[in-house]
Amino acid sequence: MLAFILRRLLQAGAVMLTVALLAFVLFQYVGDPVTIMLGQDATDAERVELRHKLGLDDPPPVQFARFVGNAVQGDFGVSLRQSEPVSSLIRSRLPATLELSFAAALLALVVGLPLGVYTALRRNGLLSQLVLAGSLLGVSLPTFLIGILLILVFSVQLGWLPSYGRGDTVALGWWTTGLLTPTGWKHLILPAITLSLFQMTLILRLVRSEMLEVLRTDYIKFARARGLKRRAIHFGHALKNTMVPVITITGLQLGGIIAFAIVTETVFQWPGMGLLFIQAVQFADIPVMAAYLCLIALVFVAINLAVDLLYFVVDPRLRAGLGGARGGH
């Protein structure tokens, strides 16, 4: 187990170094930070002084080593647009993005998993067919269109829910949350539904297909022949063996929710990292773009590691295989 974790950590380190190299290339070849910070009217002496101050006159390997060292400490420099430390900007926007992402992921699981099981066990029922037909909309419609339609119906026509912003928040140290205020909950509903709909339908259809596949296996037929109750067969055997691929997809989709919350945050003007990244792209704010790239890569790497470890909890065959490999050596 320890060797497995160490191997995964080494792989994660290699991935993060590759992403750091891509982020470093942004600094080198996408725009000139000196020109952006000083403007077109700066003198050559001012340019040379700032370039030396930023360390841009050092050899590229030295700059890359310094960039990695600073990134490990969470230091990505100063925003070229807002003249604030990038770490402070990320810290102020991170709670909003994580709050929205985890709300969307929880909604996708709570709705998608039971509906997937239901449509598998009642695959010929009318309600199951309606649910599957509705799930096609969640897969087919783009996120921005879903958000606009929800705003049109629930904000403009019905006036039930707000269409933008985060609402009132409560500060818990440096962390801010809207889950402790009524307006925070109201502002969260539409963005969370918009962001979760694709993942919800994906989980639904994946659980259904895997459940149907497992129900056709020989050990399920043997369990039925032994006279086990349907509940024990469906939830004690079939659903448990369905969860391994579901955990894989769900884990990756959680990273995708955080990474691709950009569209939802833009539609609802949600003050998270996605909206910050869009603004950084519009103004060629390279430090913010590089920090966002590294942070999202770290999220994916951490989630992949967590998913690999969950395999050992869900699937005992992996634990047995690992123990056999250890015994063979």
C-alpha cells in the first residue's frame, strides 16, 4: 500500500512539474509583463530596471527554478491588472468556487445515483423512460444555455430566485461562506443546478448501464437461486460492484466541475476563480492565468490520488491483489 501511494505521489509530482513548465511558458511567450505594467510610454531605463527587478534577465532555467520554488510556497507574483498578490486574489475567490462546486457535485450524486439505480431496476417502466428521455437534455444542452433558461424562468418570469452574485456571506477567518445566510442559499440554487446537470445525467446513465451489466452476471443469478431477498441482491451485491467505475467517473467529474465552473460563474457572475480567470484572459494577466492552471492541475492530481485509494475500500480484489504481489516478492 505504501509503495502504491509513493508511486502515485511521484507520478503526481511529474504531472505538476509539467504543468508548472506550461505555466512558466505563459510568462515567457504570452505578452510582455514589463510593457503591461509600465505601458508604452516607459523609458528604456525604466524597462531595464523593472526587468531586472522581476528577474527576467536571468537565464530561463534559473527563472523556471525560481518560479517552481515560489509556486510551491503559493507565491505567483502580483496581478498585472489589479496590482495585488495573486495568492490574495485566489484566496478571496477560492471559497466561492469550492462552495459552488461541492454543492453541484453533491446534487449530482444525490439525484443521479438513486435515479440510475431506479431506471436499472425498473427499466421498462414509464417513469424510467421519462427520466432517461429527460437525461438526454442534460447531456445535450450546453451549460451556458441551461443557465440562461433557468434565469429566464425562475428569475425573470417567476421572480423566485436571484440571477447573479453570491448573496450575503459570513467570514470564518479567511474563509467566506454563503451557506449560513438565507440569501446565500437562494443565490446558490440556480448556479448549482446549472453546474450539476451534466454530471447528474452522466452519473445516472453510467450507474444504469453498470447496474444492468452486473445484474446479468453469474453470481447475481446464483444469489437469486439461493433465495436471497431482492433488496440484498440489488443493494448488497449489484450496487456494491457497480461503484468502482462510478467512483472513477465521479472523482474525475468533481475535478471537471471545479475546472469548468468558468462558464457557470460567468453566466451568473459568481465571484469565484472561474470568473477571475476569464477576466485575467481578457486583460492578459499572466500571473493569475498561471496560478489558476497550477491550482486546477493540483486539484485533479489530488482527486485522482483519492480515487485510487478509494478503490481499495470499495473493491477487495485490489487489496487481495496487492497482498499477493507483496507475498510473491
